[in-house]
Amino acid sequence: MGIKVSVIVIAVLLCGCATRDPAVVSNDTRRAGNWQIETQIDRITGAPLESALLVAPSSHSAEPFPKKATLQLACFNKKPLVRFSFEVKVATTRSNEFGYRFDDKPGHQIAASFLGNDTVAVIDSAADVTQFLNELADGKTLYVRIRSLGFGRTTAEFNVEGAGAAIAATTAHCPPVIEEPKPARKPRR
């Protein structure tokens, strides 16, 4: 009986070690203000993983207690993006108002995409990402508000001090570029 238990314990321990990629669970990060900036190297491309995270409490109209919200700057498919994740469903792509404001600057209502689980909002339009990063660079506080017909209202306030280092780390190989509009095609005759 004792040998069987020992074999099972060893097998469980080995399975746990073998299944986790060290780059996913690594503590190779540095801090800038409240930002956590990844410093790992991607094992596939050999390039730095370009990501910076910031966590803040959020409130939701259907939840009695604050939940966690995460702001992430990242490079995905060689394009910068801004990603917000929440612990509750916040909106769908078809039913949302996404707005944000830095400090005392005028706020913006922009189009955001919501991923399939409705807990993640993504700013990926080149013009919107550029505007966001430009204001983030010297911002102190970011207030985000999401309204949805199906899920109510969600807000989060992030202390974004130290964002300059986060922006530099996430755009080093992935600069925000506003693409020129493509010329309209002439109709065929």
C-alpha cells in the first residue's frame, strides 16, 4: 500500500512540474510605479514578450463588492493594443459604451471589442491605441466606464504613474502606427 501511495505522489508532482511553461509562471518582471513589466524572452521568436500590467479595483452595478480589473499594454500580431479584463461580464461588442478619461483631460467614447466571454475589452484600432498611449504617457489617473444593456455599468480607476516605462517596454518592437486610409476603389463599368 505504501509503495502505491508513493508512486502516485511522485507522479502527481512530476506532472505538475512538466506541464507548466516557465515563461508563463516566471517572475521575470520589473516594476515602474504600480506597473508590472514583463522581461521574459519568447521561446519561439527569441524576441522580448512585450507586455505590461496594472491592477485596480473595479465596481459593477450588479455586484455588492469591488472586483479586480486589469489594464494590459501588449503587442499582439505586431500591433500594439490595450486590454482590460474584469472578473465579471461587462459588455458585448454589440451592446456597449466604452469611455475613458485621464486626469482632468476631456474624456473619450470609443469603439472597443469585447471577447467571447464578455469580460475582456480590447482597444485595437490604430488611431484609438495611439490616442490612448499619448494621453497615458503623462497621465496620473485613468478612469474607465463601460455601459451595457445586458450587464449594467462597470467602472475602474487606475493609478497609471510610471506608464512611460510600460509604454516604452511594450512598443519597443511594436510601435503604434496610424495607417493611411486606403484609396476608394473605382466602380467597375
